[in-house]
Amino acid sequence: MIRELNEKDRDQCLLFVKEKPAENLFIIGDVEAFGFNEKFQDLWADIDPTGKFKAVMLRYRENYIIYAPGEYDAAGFAALIARDKQPGKMISGIAGIVNQVLAHMPVKPVKLKELFYAKCEALQEMNVPDVEIKQAAVEDVPKVIKLYSQIPEFDKQDDRADGLIRNMEEGVSRCYYIEDGNQMVSSAMTTAENSMSAMVIGVCTLDAYKKKGYATACMMRLCAELLEEGKYLCLFYDNPEAGTIYKKLGFEDIGKWVMHTY
């Protein structure tokens, strides 16, 4: 049986998704931050006759995220999503879970994106350069944005600075970096931090400073701090070369993360 969740379901819902903190980074973070009473967010669960959760689906604005460790009512979730007529809605999650819902959708997606999804529960020691690594403060955001603007792989976002400042102030993002003079040349950052996990983003180095181990050094500092706090780490990547570096640090592939836009 699928039913919509409310504040009374908070503990059971979080207990269910926290069994896999990295896999459920977004669901955990959004439940902790916004709960069950916001207009832009809804949650449903597929519940068996004994009251045990089989699956959870979160709607955060136009994005639907699904988690299920086993069999669940994929057709029922698909019917709920299809009822939503807003344009640009997205279904996302681990491929093996999400694909069960896609099979029941009445229309095909207009866009599909697929990334590798990896998590880290223990850091592997690596040799890194003896260089000063700093933590960025709000006043350093312009330097972060300037660095990102020079990385071709990063999407251009007009509101990136405002979002980063807001995330830092709310404690859901932190950034470590290396600089040469007053120029930021390498960084690693988190986003969507919650009580149990965090997403690593913004791992980059300017071309002139590559092959020095700078990005690895930033990652080591960032990951060590978060793991010390008891948080699981996860990240997306689509570059196999980057994946090799992450795996040397202790990341393991969870699977593919898919995003289907309708």
C-alpha cells in the first residue's frame, strides 16, 4: 500500500532511509531540512501489511527521488508521478531502482542523464604534496567562482555565488582549497550535507597546476574531516580517469545514478 507521509512518520522514514546514508543523501537532507509540511516537498512510502516500509519516494519541487532495497509497487509510484502535470519533472535515483518505475510511465522521457555514483566509508592514505590547504569562508566565494569559471567541465550558473554563500551559512557546504599568491588553483567542496552524509563536488585544478597532487590533497583534507564526523561521502563522476583517482582514495561504486526528465 502506498500512502503519503506526514510529520508523524518522520522517525520511521528516517530510520528506513538511514540504513543507506550515501544512497539516500538527498532524501535524508531534505527531510531533515524541510520536513513534511512544505508545499514544494512531498513524501510517500510503500508499506507492507505489517507496517514495514518497502520503499520511499520524495518529491522536491520537480524532482522525484525513489529508494527501495527490494521489491516495491513501482507501478503505484509511476501513477503518482504521472498525475503531476508540471513540465520538466525529473525521476532520479539508482538505476536499478528507478528503472522499475520507468517501465510503467505512460510517456517516454525527453532527456536522460546517467552518472557513476560512488561512496566512501573509509579513506585510503595517499602521498600528497606538502602544501597549505585552507578552508574557504564566505568572503572567499568570489575566488571560488573565479576558479570554477576557468574549468571547462563545470556548467555556467549565474546564481552559483548566491547559492554557495547560502549553503555555507546554512552549514550544508564546505570548501578546501590551495592557492598560489592570491589565486585559488585547486579545490574540493561538499554540498547537501546532512547528519549522516555529504556530497563531494567541485573537485578541480587549473591546467597550469595539474599533475601536482593538489586536488588529491584537497580531497584528503575534506574527506578526512567528514569521516571523522561520522559522515559517509558520496560523489558523481562520468570521467573514468577521475573515477580511478577517487577509488584510490577509498571510494567504491554504488551503481549508476540516472536522471530522466519529462
